[in-house]
Amino acid sequence: MAFGQFMALLDIQIVAGSLNSIQAGLNAGPDEIAWVQTAYLMAEIVMIPLAAFLSQAISTRWLFTLSAGLFTLSSLLCGLAWDIESMIFFRVIQGFTGGAMVPTVFATGFAMFEGPKRAMIPAILGMVSTLAPTLGPSVGGWVTEVADWRWLFFMNIVPGIAVTLALPFLGKVDDANPSMLRRIDWLHVASLAVFLGGLQYVLEEGPRHEWFLDERVAVAGWLSFVAAVVFFERTFFSSMPVLKLTPFRRPTFVMACVLNLVIGFGLYAATYLTPVFLGRVRDYTSLQIGVTVFVTGLAMTITAPIAARLSTRVDGRYVIAVGFAGFALALWMFSGITAEWGFAELFWPQVIRGLAILLCIVPAVGMALNGVAPSELRYASGLFNLMRNLGGAIGIAVVNTWLQDFTRAHTLALSSALGEAPDKAAAMVQGLTQNALAWTPDASRALAIAQAQMGHVVGRQAATLAFEDTFRLMAWLFLAALLIVPFAKPAPQTPPPEAAGH
């Protein structure tokens, strides 16, 4: 089950560094290709909270088996996609079925094990949850470089078949209750889908289209708001709600979810920003980007056993405080970035980030799911994982907006500075013109090339300064989240007797 979860989470980011190759292969436009990512995320975020209800109705074993099988089939179809429309359709299926595997694993792990074995579950699944999206760009870049973008999807087929065939024999954890399907509140399902799907669309497309100035983003925002009102009404008053919010009665669970929201923000935004910087400022290829960011994943594997051991011996609040402080330190180191930074300069900030992230997620999982009654464990797992995905969606949307705003501001400031020193600017253009004249005799063409180079230098420097500001703000966010940690009292390793009996 953990392996199936790894596949589902890996596919969130595996296409991130290879969208240009997919765009060329499918003859898609710049706006269309973004839907390869958006479609997957919209479908996944809808399924994550639905998985708790479905696992009770058809059993965890058969929900996971069905999800793994359809995920594998949709991966095959994505690899065989003949145009952008077919690719988007198959990515929706892939994201929806993959979303069922994510929270189901956490609930199963906490239900199956007790004591020291249960303490290992947050470490194992925490590493899967953070390592998969972090390795996505590295794996995607390598596969695209040595084979073809279609193998980004074909590589899921063999392990997907193995998981699908193994689960019916190994995965009996609970019994099905098919009567729940006959009494399902379809309005609750529809409102949940529109609420979360619309919210994901707004967060994905907003930064690219000036947010609510774009008609489609504005319509999606209103639909999401109306659906949210219906969703909460049905949650409290439906006789058979598909999602229960009762875990939020526990203050520690609420604080763990807030921390997980911040973790998702940092994990996905930092994983997104580094490849964007290397591609936009350094002009790295997909393979070069993959090699550069791979060190974060290696650092995570080192931290996993440490985080597991600490989670059984030390108050989780101390561990998560160290993790958040370390992540903030890594982001602060990133804020010193320059246009010349490459593998060597990015090495230690990435290593520290990789070492810190599992110290954040492992105790957060324990805070959220330890002590939860078995009847609520599925819902708690779904809500907790939903917070991380929402944090990631919000994080990528926010950092994209920051990058755009900061880049415009720095471009204006640099242009103003050049205007205040016209002699220096003219000397720079003259020097660039002389360089251009070395290989073109046309003076006007050489001047045009020099001016274009000047604009590129200004744009490159403005973008680098924008990355500095963005990383610095993210560091402050993680430091601010530390204020919550002292109040997140960890729950006992096992649920109270009355909860277990219930």
C-alpha cells in the first residue's frame, strides 16, 4: 500500500520538469499544457476526503485494489495519449484514483499496529509522502532525457500491476458495508467535488491569469464558494454525510492540521521553486535540474530512521520545533541566491531542507492520528492529508504570485537605476554592441542584439531578486508556525479504552 501511495504522489510532480517535452509531443498550446498538472491535482484533491467513506462502503482492500488497477490503466492511457484533450481526460482518472491511495494507507497503518510498531508508521509513510513529490522532478527529468516523455507514465505499469494483484491477498483489514452506498448523500458528494475542485482550479490558474480579473477564475471561485456553503450544510445535517468533521473536535488535531498545511506549503513550493529557478535563470536542461535537486531526496532518507527513533523517545513538539527551525534556516539560506548559483551553491540549503522536512512531518502525523478512535481514523487521515495537499496548492499559487509581483517591482527598480545613470547604461550597451559586431557586420543588427542582451540581463537579475524575496517570506512563515507548536500536546500512542471499544 505504501508503494502504491508512492506512485500516486510521485506522479504529482513527475511531469513538472517535462511539460515542454509533453507540449511538443502533443502539439499543445502554453495554456493547454498546464492542464496536465491541474487536472491531476483537481481530481486528486476531491478523492482524498471521499476515500474514508468509500473504504467503509466497499472495504479498504477493494477500494485500494480498484484504485491501483485504474491508476495503472490510466497511466498506460496517458502514455498512449494522442492529443492534449485525451491526455487531460486520462490525467483526471489517474489523479482521482491515485487520491484514494494516499489517506487509506495512513489509516490502515494506524489501525493495524500498536506501540513501537505504530511509531514507525509516521516515519515510513512520512518519508513516502515527502520523498515522492521531491524526487518527481529528478525522476521526470532523467526519464525524459534518456527515453521519452511517454515513459513517465509507462513506468507505472509493472509496479501498478504488482500492487493490484497483491492487495486482494494481503490487504484484508476491514469488512465492507455496501448498504452505505444505497444511502449516500449525492448532493454532499457533488458539493464536495465542486468546492475542492473549484478551489484547486482557482489556486492553479489564478497566478497565470491575474486571479479574479479572469472570467473563468472568477466563475470557478464563485462556484467553489457556493458549493462550500452547501457542503458544510450537508456535513452537519445529512443523515449519511460522505465526510465527517468530528476529528476537528480535538484541539491537537486542529493544530496538527494547521502545521501540516504549512508543511505542504513549504514542501511543494520549495520543490517547485528550485527547478523553476534553474530553468528560468540558469537555463538548465531537465536532466541537469534533476541531478541538482536529487540531493534533497537523499537527505530525507538519512533523516527517516532518526525521525522514527525520536518520535518514540522525545516529545513530538521538540522534534517538530527542530524540524520547522531547520526548514526555516534552509529557506533563509536560499534567500541569498544569485544568478550564478548552481549545484555547489544549492547543495547545503537543499540538504538542510531534506533533513528538516521529516522532522516536521513525522511528529505531525503522530499528533494528528494517535489517540483517534477507530471509527474516526479514516476521516482524520483524509482530512490531515487534505491539509497537506491544500497547503501545497496554496503554496504554489502564492509563490507564483509573489514571483510575478516581485519581478515586476525589481524590473522597474533596475530600469529606474539605469535611467539615473545613463552614462553607465550607454557604456554597457556600447560594450555589448562591440561584442556583437565581432560576428555580424550590420551595425543596426548588432545594436538590436546588444539591447536584447541588456534586457535579458535586467530580467534575469530581477527574477533572481524575486526568488530571494520569495524564499525569505517562506522562511518567516515557518518561523511564525513555531508559535503553534508548544500548544500541540501530543496524544497517547493508542486510543482511549472507550474509543477503542466503540
